[in-house]
Amino acid sequence: MHRAGSSYLVQHDGEALLFDCGPGSVRRLLRKGVAVTSVSHLFLTHLHYDHCVDYGYLVLNRWDQGSGGIPELQVIAPAPAARMTDLLFGKDGVYGPDLAGRTMHPGSHFIYEMRGGVLPRKRPSPEVIQVSHGGVVVRESWNVQVAEVVHCQPYLTCLAYRLNTADASIVFGGDTAPASSLTELSTGADVLLHMCHMINGLVDDPRITGCCSGHLDAARTARDAGVKTLILVHITEQLEQPGVRERILHEAAEVFDGQIIFGEDLMDVPLGQIEPVKIR
């Protein structure tokens, strides 16, 4: 597949907010020209690796390049994100030897000072806020509402987030089967990013339909919530076959009459109505 893992960036009021951090997402940020040091908050919908495996890379790269001049990364996620963070970056964590070398070796001290750092060098210590259904994270120019969705319980807590600003509201549905909690969270939103893992009707095994969504599930949620724009994400190989994309968009549009976007890596998504480019 040519796609990286799940990850969505919102730049607002001088901040860069990242929702999920799947495999390849840090490289995608760099490809997009976004410095990892600009990311202030990371929201994780759940702890499946395709949504969080670049967490370590993001933290280490951001900390290394920041050279002591930026605040710690704010991480909002379900439990056990705090334990995972300690297991990664704690004294006896996975990256313990790496961090010991980067904070104690003379060569590392030289590089750190050349980047503007002042010794002694502190280890990275992401500030983790564990959230659950009904939670709200409030900052000066935005807030995020939290709802639990249906995916891999009881093994993983799976969440959706609604980002509200003075300009727009965006819902990141995470991975989920059709869920009333997501419909309620999305009510009246400007944009809904919804899992589109399969083509509805081709598979009816409850083991998958009970934890994942297809194109018509996404369309129904967008319709029932009254959102303005639906973005189909979490695209699989099944949906990449010639003609299948067109079928999906056509059938989804028969259910939901708003704007529908087929998600692509590195795509910039406008918050308003997309107007056709005039031919000159």
C-alpha cells in the first residue's frame, strides 16, 4: 500500500495538533514541510499500532530537534497511555540506553549545545492526560470533546474526538463500527473523518461488522449527524481497485447529500464548500 498509517494534522492559532500517529506519519509531516517541533498536542484515538506506532519517533525527534527550547508534548489518549509512555521513555524504558547516551555522552553534549541547548540536558517527559467518554480538554482557543466508540473493547479503549474552535468543528471518528455515540458527538460538525474499512454488503460476518465501518455506515452517520463534509479514511486495498472508488462515492452520495471526500495522504482539506476550478 502507498498509504501511511492514520494521522491527521490541524494547524490552528499558531499550534499544530496531531490526531493519531500511525506508521510513517512523522515522515509525512516532514514531507509536508511541517517541523515536528511545532506539534504541541497529540491525540491518540486508541493504541492499535496503526494509530500510535510513530509515537516514540515523534517524541524523540521533537525532543532532539527542540534542544530544550520547546515545551513537553501534550498527549491526550485513553489508558494505558501513561504506562506506555513510561515504558518507552522512563529510566528503564525501551529508549533508556538511547536517552542515556543523548543526555550524558560528550559528543551528544556538543551537538546539543551547537543546536542552542544549555546543559544539563533533561530527558523527554511527555505530559499525558488520560481521557474517557464524556471528557473535555479545554485550551485558550479550542476545546476537544471525547466519546467512546465501538472497536476493540474490552482489550482497547477506543475514542473519537471533536475539535471545536471559533471557526469550525472537526470530528475524528477513530476506528469504529456504527455507534450512536459517534453520531451524537458529530451532530452539526463541519467535518467528520470516518473509518471506511470495507464495502458494505460484501462482508456480513459480525466479527468485522461489529468493530469496523464501511462506506454506507460512514454515509449514514454523516447524514444522521447533519455534518457538512464527510471524509472517508482508513482506506484499505479493497477500496483501491479500478472503479471501486467511484462506486463507493456514488453509493455514499445516495445516502448523504453533503460533501464527500475520499481521503489521501498529504491532502489539504478545506473547511468550507469546495468550488470547482474554472477552465480558462
